[in-house]
Amino acid sequence: MDIENLSLPELKSLQNDVAIAIADFEKRKRAEALAEVKAVAQAKGFSLDELLGTASTKSKRGPVPAKYADPANPDNTWSGRGRKPKWLVAQLDQGKSVEDFAL
């Protein structure tokens, strides 16, 4: 290919095509390498996540028990975490304290 005789738009198009081809090549090689590494790990009886320490070991937390309740409506409760609920904010604005609603 004689790039000396190409116009500017043709050169820019060629540059774009080359960038896309390079990105596709790298993506393909990365996928091949990952597949090889996974196969070796599996042959040894491990998953890749186990070997790399990226397996999710985070356990889900259960719901937190309520610490505060609205005397007017016992269904309105609050665990003490996060934003204060509207019913509690309204009571606090009237001069009551959080301890007044403790369970």
C-alpha cells in the first residue's frame, strides 16, 4: 500500500481502521490468554477467582432489628441507622428526644 498518494480523508480513515484492528487484536489475544489460564486453573482443581482471591466472600447482612418505634403507630420503626424517618423528625422538632422512642 502506497500511503504517500492517499488524501487526508483516506489517511484518517486508514488510521481509524488501524486503531480498530489493533483494539480487536488485543481483545482477542486477552481472551485467548484468559481462556488458557482458566483451563490451567481448572486442570489443577481451582477456579481463577479462587487463585486470584477475587471470589466474592462478602456475606449479606440481615435486617437490623428496630431500636425505635412511633407510639402513635407501632408499625413505624427505625433501626437507628441511616436517615431519621419523617415521623421521628417531626417528633424531634416538637422537642422530644430520640430516647423517648426507644424500644
